[in-house]
Amino acid sequence: MEDKDLLIQRLLDELSALKVLVEQQRLEIEILRLENKMLREEITELKKKLNKNSHNSSKPPSSDGFKKKPKNNREKTNKKSGGQKGHPGATLNYAVPDEVVTLSVQCCLACSEDLSQIPLFGVEKRQVHDIPPITLHVTEYQAEKKVCHCGHLNVGLFPEGVAHSIQYGPRIKGFALYLHQEQKIPYARCCSLLNDYYGSCFSEGSLFNTQCDAYKNLEDIEEQIKLALLNKDVLHSDETGIVVNKLLQWLHVTSDKTLTFYYIHPKRGTIAMDEIGLLPLFKGTLVHDHLKAYFRYVEIQHALCNAHHLRELQSFEEEGQHWAKTMRQFLKEACHLVNEAHRENKTALSEEVYQSLLSHYRQIVEEGEQELPLATPIPGKRGRPKQPSGRNLLHRLRDYQEDVLRFMSDFNVPFTNNQAERDLRMAKLKQKISGGFRSVQGAQMFARIAGYLSTLRKQGINIAHAMTALCAGQPILPNF
């Protein structure tokens, strides 16, 4: 009997141990499942990041590297490549020649008869347009000295700007400044080019001093550009990182189709914008890319860049989100309708069309809400639950509906913020070619002169003449 009880007790102990082992294995399996789930989510996030490029996010094209070129977002048309019908084009035309070279006919190529006395039947003209031999033109000013009967020494007056015994003139200074500022060529290579083509010994120090003088001469014009921008109805604003003295700073731009203003600041947000002094005084509509700092200025009407929205929507469309595809199609169709109205010289969409578009927009947002339901908090887990991918963009489109669709209600407001992005592109080009700036002073000089040049180019003013005038101390005034 005792042996039976011992056997039963032993079996019960083994069963209990087995239950403990099963529970341990169950817990281990549960832990592995959770780890597997976390790793899968991490892999999904990493794949999403790897699939981001300049066409489905705000990443710059330079970050695409040598991967397969992303699909172009532009829709195909039936038009052939090249210049379209009505395009003015540009080609060489016959001009009044500076030199005429006569190619005489002395004898007949067929029978060798002398043709020198034969009357001229006509001429065939061909012109070669080329640069004349390049050399420095040296002008020497000799101021006469005369002593009057009264004993006073009289000396001829030198022209304004001729202050040294030997110096460079405004044309070569303007050309050097053009190469450095407009073409983004570094100091050393600018001087090398001038030496190779002109035989000059224009130094980096001379170029720096030329830039300093131009910076001072443009101080008043820069202030006039700022004042003129405040009177505009619609402005574009953006900012980009730029390296100054090995530290990240920010190049801010505020511009429209005719004026450009740049400013360098260590900060990106409200502190910088207040110091610049434009947005606190502006009363019109500002187009930007939804940086929260812009919304601190409550007296401004805001318009969001839909090029950013299209890229982000494409990213979520590639993940299979139907609402993103529908919203992307809607924004493109709405832009097309507004462009058609512009071409027909209309000042606004009809009320019926506008309300129909607005209703469609809200319907897409509601569909997105159903497709991407809010994540519920997990019991026992701290912090807010992670929302589905695309939910933040959906909230932005819902909460900032008026700013997203501003281009529909106000035809003065463009669909995108491409104006500001184009104006900032030159800074990225500068960093690619020359790198960053060694000093804050150098960055500030570059920004002021670049803003002036951008303004002149937008207004169709000849840059070469403007650079010469600037280096002569008589800068050309843009139209304000």
C-alpha cells in the first residue's frame, strides 16, 4: 500500500514539474512571438525608410545616390520632346560684322582662265561669332600739375573710384564677383580662371575685398527689398541647413516672383523669424511647408505646399493605402481645374465647382479615417500608442483644410511652394561646389549679394552690367 502511495506521489510530483516546464516553455514561446512581432515591425519600418526617395518624400534628389532612378511623377503627354509650338527659341542671326574677310576668286577651277577682270556676280556670306582675343585693358590716368602765379599747386582731379597708383577696374572685379556669387566657383578657382584667360594676378584677397565692398554697397537696397516684400499679397518662405564655421546654421528665404531676400541665422524657428523682422509685420498670405513656427504669426493667412503633400501621399500609396491614392488624384485634378480657369482669365472657380471639390475632399478624409482607425492604448503599456503610418498626414489634411486648399479659394496663391525651393537651390549648389562657409561674415556677405542677384535675374536685368555697376559703387536699383 505504501509503495502504491509513493508511486502516486512520485507521479504527482513529476506531473507538477511537467506543468511548470510547460508553463516556462509557453512563456518563452510568448516572448519569442513578441520579439518576432517587434522585429517584423522594425523590418517594415526600415523597408519604408529605404524606399523613401526624392519623389515620395521631402528628401533632396542628391540623396537618391546611384540607385535606380525613381519614377517621374509627371504625367506623360503626346507631345514630342524638344521645343513646342509657339516656343520663341534662340538661334544665331546675321549681325553687322566687326571685320569682313574677302575670299577672292582668281582663276576658274574648271579651265584655269584668269578671272581677275571678270565683274562680280555676287557673294555668299558666312559669319563666325566668336570672342575677340582676351587681354587686360590698362588705362593710365595722368593728372597734370601746374603752379599758379600766386604760388598755389593745382593738380588734375582723378575720376571717382581711382584712388590708388595701381588697381583693378570695376569690370574685372564685377566678373570675378559674378563667377564667385552667381556661378558658385570657389575663390582659388576664380583667380585661376582670371589668370588663365586675362593674364592677371587677381588674388583671393582682392576677391574677398571686392565682395566686402559689394556687401556694404547693397545694405540700403536690401532694406528696400524687405520693405517691398511687406507690401506683397503673397509671399513664399522656406529654410535650409547650411554649414558655417563647421556648425549647422539656417539660410532663410522670403520671396515672390520679383524679389528675393536671404538671411543667415543659427536658429530655424520663431527666434530667427522674429529677428529677420518680415513675418511679424506681414499681413498677406504666406506659402510654406507646414513648419509649426510659421503658425505663430496669427495675422497671416497660411497656404501649405501641396508638392510636399503629393510626395508624401505617393509614399503611402506605395504602401497600399487607398485613401492616399484618391487624395493624390484629387489634388492633381483640383490643380488642373484651377490652371484651366487661369488660362480662361477667370478670377475664381464657380461656387458649384468649389463646393463640389470641397465635399469630395472631406469625403476622402473620412474614408482615410475609416481606413486608418486610431490605435487604442494597450493596458499596462505606458505612453501613447503608435498610430498607423499616414495618420499624421491625414490629420494635417483634416485640421488644415483651408490652408491646404487655399489655391482653390484664392487664385493669387500657387499650388506649391516651389518659388521658395527654387530660390534655396542655389545654396545647395554652393555647398556642393565649394562646401560650407568658414565664417559668419562670409555667409552673410554671400546671402545679401545672392538676394540682390536673384532679384535682378527675376526682373530680367542684365547681371553682367549690374556687377560692373556694383563694383563701381553705383549699384543698379531693381524695381520695387
